Amino acid sequence: MNVLSAIAAVFSAFCAYLGQVGGLAGETVSSVFAGRIRFGLVLRQISHIGFGSQMVVIVTGAFTGAVFTAQTYFQFARLNMESAVGPVVSVAMCRELGPVLTGLMVAGRVGAAMSAELGTMKVTQQIDALRALAVHPVDYLVVPRALAMLISVPLLVGECIFFGMLAAYLVATKVLGVGSAYYMMNMYKFTDAKDIYMGVIKGFVFAIIIVFVSCREGLHARDGAVGVGRATTEAVVIGSLSVLIANFFLTMFLNIFFPAGISG
Amino acid sequence: MSAVMIDVRDLVQRIGTQEILRGFSIPVIKGETLVLLGRSGGGKSVFLRHLIGLMKPISGQILVEGVDITHFTERQLEAVRRKIGMVFQDGALFDSMSVFENVAFPLRERGERNEAVIARKVDETLALVNMTGHEKKMPVNLSGGMRKRVALARAIVSPPEVILYDEPTAGLDPIVSDSINRLIRRMQRQLAVTSIVVTHDMVSCYHVADRVALLNAGRVYFYGTTEELKQSEDPVIRDFVDGRSDEAE
């Protein structure tokens, strides 16, 4: 009985959490459609989220592409399939590694900053001050961040994919000695626009997950500095795990519309 | 008969298991300064937060110019909040903005786009609270008294009908406290606003109050003028006014 009630309590808490995140998303959507958009703040957030995250995304994408190329080459070389390295790496970068690595990096860098900033504002009554000045916190704080994330993350995914594939090409052709023409020909043959669509769509979904989880954590912070620390940790942990879990389901779902393999 | 600006009726609020307000009722007369006295942790600030909908009561009514706001949504409350300015205990200034940006914030949010008008209004308001010359400073570089002055400037830059002050002199030295008290009085004279001041500072109370209420055990224990407060022989009132505790030395 105790086990059942414990499971029920966990399930109920999980549903309540989903409700809060969903409610925040709903309020944000209704604010956007009501035209309560502060374009100056959106641009500032794009600069912070998009422009500021480029270095971490480029380095992560490039070195993952490089190491993935090396490992794939080491295995494929035993089967004399060196020229297949290009398509394997490019498809993996487009469909999985690009969006997931970007999602994880953004959850760590941006999600943590968002929840810490909103959490600090919450515990120092700055959010109450906003409300007292007749400014809805969702309009002022969440809408600009959500729009900036929706614009920035898919672009960051594209950047991560591009630099991953560039690093892969350089490692394969300049370091490991794969013929450039074979590499490019096979890469073009097996990589399709649908692979990039899949990565970009995943980027959109991850942006939604990260921004609403992080904002929810920040807006519910309490108990001073300890509470802000807790909110920040939870934003990163929940955001990252949600990205990984959502990625599996997205892969299965999107594969219906964008099946892997040669499109013909 | 004086007009009632805010009428609070039978307000009940509980935090955890503790009942903070137990049927709290009080009228706030238009154009007057009401000082709400009470012990620390007695629910004064909680009461103040209800007046602009930052907290919802368990039961009771808050009538602002005759309209009950207790069931208002966050969006509906925005119209009420434009009439009521609040000065938070620690100022609650936006720490990512300079003094100028903090004070300009309500103007920009209410649609003012002319930078010259914004600059003029901010300069005038900062002059009113004796903060001229500090426009570029960040809140972290201000003293407690300066933060409260800037918070007051932010609350009055777009003139409200009511100003709520949460412990305006708490933690300040007597001279800065006196300047804040004079400022509250000046606001009332110059802007003809209704003010509610939550405090346990008796000097401040005598300086700014038109009417005084004493909050005790979640209810209004005393409501009257400062003269009536001074003359009261009630032991609960005398203990608070004279600052006596039951503790043995």
C-alpha cells in the first residue's frame, strides 16, 4: 500500500510539473498571439543565447565530428569501406549528434543562466516588482527568451552540423588519407535534405523544452541563494534528460516522415 | 464624509499552518496616510501584498474604489496596479538596470517612446527624492537609503493614486529615516496620493500618519489618529508604543 501511494505521489508530482510547464508554454503562446512582444528584448536574448553560444556549439560539433570520423574510419578501414565514413558521419551529425549536442550545450549554458537569472529575480522580489508595475512576468521575461530560443537553437543546430561535417571532412581527407572525391561523392549520395530537416525540427523541439523547463524552474525558485542553486541544477538536469528522452521519441516519430536511407 | 479609497473586509490568510490574517478589516481614506503598525512577522507585509494582488486571500474582500479585486486574474489586476505604486522593503530594484533605467522602466512600459520626455520625467522624479547625479549608478552600488529613494522614484514616476510603503525606514540610520519620512509627507502634499505605510518605527509613524492601525493577532486591534494612539491606556497598545516586552532581564 505504501509503495502504491509513493508511486501515486510521484506520478501526481510529475503531472503537476508537466502542468506547470505546459501552463507556462500556453501563457507564452497566448501572449505572442496577443502581440505582447518586446522586440528589443527578443534581439538582446538572441544575442545572448544565439550569438553567445556559438563558440561552445562550434567546438562541440567540430570535435565530435572529428572523433566520430576517426573511430568510424578505424572500424571501416578493416572492411575497406573508408569512403563510407563521409555519409555515416554526415547523416549522424544531421539526424542525431548535431541537434542533441546543441540541445545539451544550450541546456547547460543557456538553461542554467535563465533559471539562475529568473530565480534571483524571484527571491529578491524583482518579479513581484514587475507585477506591481503592471508588467506580466511572462510577457517581459518568458516571451523574449522563448522567441529567441526558437530562432537561435535551430540555427545553432545548423552550425553544429556544418562544423561537425567540416571537421569530419578535414580529418578524413587530410589526416586519415581518404580520397576527397570519394568522400564528397558518397556524402552527397547518402545525405539528403530530409536529414537536415530532421535536425532542425529537433532543434525547435529542444528549444521549447529547454526554455520552458528553465523558466519554470527560475519562476518557482524560493528559499534564497540555496533555492536559486537548486533551481539552476534542476533546470540543467531536467532540461538535459528531457532532450535525451525526447530525442528518442522524435527520432522514431520523424522517421515516419523523413525515413532514413536513400530517398531515390 | 471622507471617500474610502480601499476597503478591506474580513481578510483571512494562512501561510503553512499559521493563520496570519484572521478577519482583517480596515478602510483606507482617500488622500490620507494610514500607518499600519504591528510586530515583526505579524502579517503587515502580507496584508500589503494583498492590496495589489501579489497574494490571494483565503477569504474576504478588497475593494479598490468599490470594486472587489480578490478574484481578479493577473491580467485584470494590471489596471489596478497602474493606480497603486509599491515601495518594497529592500527596494526590489532591477539589478541589471541603472538607476535611470529603473526609474524610466514604468514610463517605457506604459508606452512612452519619446526619449527626451522620459529623460525629463526621470530627472524631475530623481530630483524629488534627492537622487540627482546618481542616474548612472547600478543598484548594487547604492546604500539602503538610496535604494529606497530610487524605489520610491520608480513608484511615483508615473503618478499613482495610492503608494504602499513596506517598512520604508527599516535598517536605516535616524537621519536617513527622517529624510524618508519627509519624503513620504512631501509625496502626499505634492501628489495628493493616498499612502499606506507598514512599519514598526514609532518615530516614522508620528511623522507621517494621518491615521494609525495596530495589527495584533491577525486583526486590527486599534484604528484611530496618532493623538488617540498616544492617549490610549490599553496595555497591548502601550507595550507596542513604548517598546516594552514581557521578558525578564
